[in-house]
Amino acid sequence: MGEEALQKPPAQSPERLDRRRFLTQLLSTVAAGATSRSALCAAAAALESCAHTGASAGLSAGQWQMLAAVQAHLLPSEPGIPGAREVNATGYLRLLMTDPRTGEEQRVWLRDGLVELAELSSERFASEFISLTKNEREVALRALERSPSGERWLAALLDFLLEALLGDPSHGGNPDGIGWRWLGITPGFPRPPIRRGASWSREISTSV
Amino acid sequence: MVERDFDVCVIGSGAGGGPVAFSLAQAGRSVVVLEKGPWLRDGDFFKDEIACCRRSEYIPDVHDEPHVIERERADGGWQARSTLESGSSLWHGCCIGGATNFMSGFFHRMKPVDFHLLSSFGPIDGASVVDWPIDYQDLEPYYEKVEREVGVSGRVVAHPQQEPRSTPDFPFSPTAEHALAGHIDRACAALGHHAIPLPRAILSTPAMGRAVCSYSGYCGSYGCATGAKGSARSALLDRAVASGGCQVRPHAMVSRLVSDRSGRVVHAEYFDERGRTRRVDAHIFVVACQAIETARLLLRSTGPRHPHGLANGSGQVGRNLLFAGGGAASGSLHYDRFDGAQGAALRAVGPFVNRSLQDWYVIDEGVFGAPLKGGTIDFLQRPPAPISRATRQTQSRDGFVWGLPLKRKLEAHFSQSADVKVEAFCDWLPHDDCFVTLDPVTKDSWGLAVARVRTGLHPHDLRIGWFLASKGAEVLQEMGARDVVAFASGSPPTNLQAGTCRFGRDPATSVLDADCRAHEVDNLFVSDGSFMPTGGSAPYTWTIYANAFRVADRIVKQLPGLSRRAESAFREAHTPPERANRGRDSR
């Protein structure tokens, strides 16, 4: 029933509904059970097996680097204030995407967004996204936002980013509660047990 | 394998099933509870927003168990979409204890006027409002029983809408209160309103083997790790099982209730965790799966005497589905208005706001002409769901907010103000465009037809919801809140469901009799919110709990007759010869 006793279904605005619907479907499929111990262990094993190439979840090492760059643009690091890198946003997303129960369509979704952004960067700036200046990256991402598929991709990416920022560290983001400390958030208790996959994902994230 | 017989088989373990199982076990009867979800204990619940609220780990995956929802189109027609396509969900709390595990325990009784809406206010065009076949006084002893057995904390104060009580006060003192309560009290007093303490189904002191609330602040939507929350699991089923008379079977998805040529239910068939078909024999069957799923189970339980679904000779099963009408408001109390101590108190996480207004439970101010049924206004802190709150900060009219502007917005959002919310509850009027049927095409992972739910709203509810939300917003403005907004909502809250098997005196227009026994099946009861022909203007849980205790008393009274006079006949009539020959432990 919730402290919010009235729990509503997704908002009724068609535009919002589409975005939320997509995200809900994505989240429910990507991570249904992604938090189970066995799944995370399997994911961790998967990560280990590909750590030498950096490729995983159907994305090349270069694509993971590009994704990390996108996340860093969306939530940049500042002195003393965490950004995507400090909250381990890429490792968090990699953990979700390498979960054995994550549908292939979700990996395709993640890859398609990157491909669309790469094409857009190439067309506009004749360069890879990762080589663009900060302002050029902003232009490219705003252009991506104007396409329906790009908007959905960015909406989901932002939500995953904020999960990494403010979710329990046991899921692989927000290491040592760095996001909570920044925003003065008191976590509830009891906290969930530490899951093995979380520490694996942190190691991997530093390599991309 | 044939199960041993039970006196009573309860299907569903939430607010409707828990009191029945508890009461039957207390009465020395054997009862089995079939619940399709898992049996999670206090120790399985953590304050994990990703688990509870981002991944929805406590409800079925819509890929396995979709619904088909019909929503009204702009042209007045209806558009049906599977939740598999839409991504929305009507599920809530599928585990032992049901949705009560995840409530925040806003507990209000219904009031005497709720039992006689038609007589009191007359008909409303397009709505099928009826009087209840019982009075408030019939239910009052059971409201009181809920206070004791489930554990309701609160404080009775005199106010114009106070319903009659058989005891002077609650058995448990109120939970610790947040500083916002004082601000609300002062604003309401200035406006001439009567702010009242909100009763909570949360223990403020240890009792009945359960621990006190830990005041972590993460309550609603989260499972309770201390047992303080009065879930059907911790408050009732754990005790029922400990008494030795109650067996709880998780992962038991009941596919149908099988009835014989006389029309009586003879056993429940279910799929166990491994997908095997099992069955349970019992004298009496009690259905309590929440309104939508209860209707769905009855509709698919056809039999020789029930070609259109069990107890559905009248065609009433599934009709008059209720959600909860209402609206909401919100505002922000900026810390810079307060000195250090006051500001610190407002920042506190953990205590409950615990304030309600019921001054407009009946609206008699002339704004609508004749008096109308109004509702309840509850005040609360913005829930501590940081991810959910943060994601909303990415939204703007001009597109997504990201980069440093997002970071500054997040800092401001989480540091500058205490946010106050108002939730307004009014009746969701029963009408012909809110109902449950079986979808002719879509099946769940067991191959069973899923529920097709039309979620039409009566426009009257929006008027009342807007009126109440506006009253709440006035209080927020009086408190000095900024950015006050109010709105009425026509979206059906997924966690507040009732109707679909309304009780009444006339078998032609109701499914259940006044005792919640099916008119057409004398060993079938429905004890969840499905019985409610109208829902009152508050969350339903306390009323469902109370009525389920009342139904349990009726079942206990019915059972002795069955046991003494009809047990041997029952066994003879319903034990197949081959089974009798093989003994009791064969399929």
C-alpha cells in the first residue's frame, strides 16, 4: 500500500507512457531475478571470462568505453562530488546486461542505442563519440534525444545511472554509499546482503 | 497424491485469508492456506529500493502472468492491451501475507454512513450504488478485534466524524510522530479543521511475539523486517501455524474449484512449485485472492451447476469492480524558513506523520447542492525512495536534464526542503464499465485464461477527488509550503481493489449473502474485498480484515453441523471408489 497509499499505474500521458512502458519492460526483463545470488555469480563468472578483451554482453570493449563516456557526460565527475565513474555506473549496467536471464533483446537494445549514437557522431562530426569535445558530445546526445528510439534509450540509461548512484551498493553501484553521502540520504535498514557480483563489477568498471 | 482433508481450505493469504485461517485454527479446526507466492519471512525483507520498487521482485512477472486492461479511449470506446505490451501491472504483493506485507498501514474504519449510501444520498446516474446488507454495528466488534489481533496503534480524539467505538481507545499508543505533524496541526487549527491522529497497523510496542517498529523510514512498499507491521503473515498466519491447526502452502497456484452435480465445491485443484497438479479436499472453501483474481478464479471454475462460472448464475461475478477514487497534493517546506532545531526535526527520517482529516467525509457545504459523500485526507512525508525521486529530476519541458544541471537539481531536491504529500480517498463508484471477465485469448504461464479488466471511472469520483485534494492543498498553503499542486486522479490504484463479488440479500443482483457465503454454493465463502458493494472513502484493508474475522465466525458456526451430521455423508459422496480402495494417499 505504501507510504504512498495510492499507487498508480504508469502515467497516462501518451508520450510519458511510451517512455515508461519501454523502461518498465526493459527493467522487468533485464533484471527479473538479476539480484539472485546464483544469477550474480554466473554474471560474475561471465565477466571474468571476458575480462581480458573487455567485451561482454554483446558489446565490444570499444562500445563499453563509449557507453562509459556517455554516462560520464550525463553525470560528470567533480572534485569531491561523485559522477558516473565514481558510482560505478558502467560496471552496474554491465552486471545487469551480463545476467544470464537478461534477454538478448535488451542487449540488442543497448547496442542499438550505441550504434545510433555512433552513426550520429560520425555524420555530424566525422568522428567517434569518444573523441568528441564536451560540447560536441552535448550536441550529439541532444540530437539523439530528438529521435524516438534515442529518447527511449537515453531515458533508460539515465534511470540506470541513477540506480547506480542511489541504489544499495550490494547491486554493484554506489560503492560504499558514495551517492547517499553526497545527497545526504539515510538508507533504510536492514540493508540487503552483499552480493558477490557487485565487487566483480567494480573491478571491471575500472578497465573501461 | 490426494491431500488429507481439511475443515477449511483458504485460497489466498492476505487480509482476506489471514483472519479466516487464524480464527479457524484458534477454534481448533484444520485449515489449509493455498498461496501462489513464496513464503518470505521477516528476515527476507530488506530496505532495498531496487528490489522492491525498481525490479518489483514481490509481484509476478507480466511475461508469465499478464492481465489485459481495457482503458477508455478519447472517442468513448475501449482499448484493450495486455500488460505484457504496456509494461504496467495490476499485481501487488504476491507472497504469504499478500499485499499487507507492503502496506504502510494507513488504517481507517468505514463509517456508519458508508453502509447506507443509497438510502443516505440517493442514486447517482450511471452508478450502481446500493446499501450494504449489514450495518456498521455488525462490523464494529470485528474492527475492534483487528485492533487487538493485528495490532493497530493510534489515539482516539473527539471530532465531528468520529465513528462509534466499543472501546475508548486503541490498544497500542501511536507510533512516533514526525515534526511535520505539529505543522499540520497548527495549520488545520488555523483553518478550523480537525486534524486527527492516523491509526496505523504498526506496533508501537512489542506484542504478540512481534517486535516494535524500527523506524527506518522505509515502510510502505517495503516488507517489514521486524514484524511490527500488521501483515496477515506476521500478525495472523505465523500464529495460526504455531497453533498447529493451520498449514500454509506457498507456490500453490489454484487453477480451479471443482464442483459436483449438486453445485457444491468438492476440491481445489492447484499447481505446486514443480508444476504438478495437486488437489485439496475440504468441507468449506474460502476464496481471498484480491478482487480481480477472486473473480477470475470463480469465472474459470465452471461445473455442472455452474456453466458460467462458480456462483455466477446471476452473472454478477466480476461486476462492480472497485479501486479507490481520490486525488493528491504536494508542497515543499523549505528548511531555510526554520531555525536549526526545527529544520533538523523536519529532516528526520523514520517517524510517521500520522495525520488525517475527515471533516469532509460527508460534504455538506453547499458546493455541490445537496450533501454528498466525501472522503478522507491523509498527510505524509514524501516516501524515501531516492532513486524514484531522482529519476523525476531528469524531466523538464525542454527535454532531459543531465550533466551538471542535473547534479545541481539533485542537490537542491534532496537538501532544501521537506516535502509533504496529501492523499485524498473517496469512493470509487461502482458502475457498468468497471469489471472483470476472462480474456478469450491471453493465457498465463499455466495456460489459464487471464483476467481482462475494464477500468472505467465514474466522473463523479473526479469531482470529489478534486474537492478533497484542494482542501488538502489549502492546508499545505497554510503551512507555508511552496510549489503546492493538487490534482484528482482517475487512474486505478493497483493496491486498492474491491468489489467483483458483492454481497447482498438478492441473489439476482449479488454473488454473496450477508455472511459472504455464495448464494448458490453453501460451502463457498469469499472473504477478501470482493464482497464490498461500495468501498468507503479510505484504504480498504481494515475493513477487509474485520469482515474476514466476521466471516470466520460464520464459518465456525457452519462447520459443527457439517462435522456432526454430514461428515460421513460428505466423505461417502466425494470419495471416489477407486480412491477409497487405494487409500487416502493416492492421486
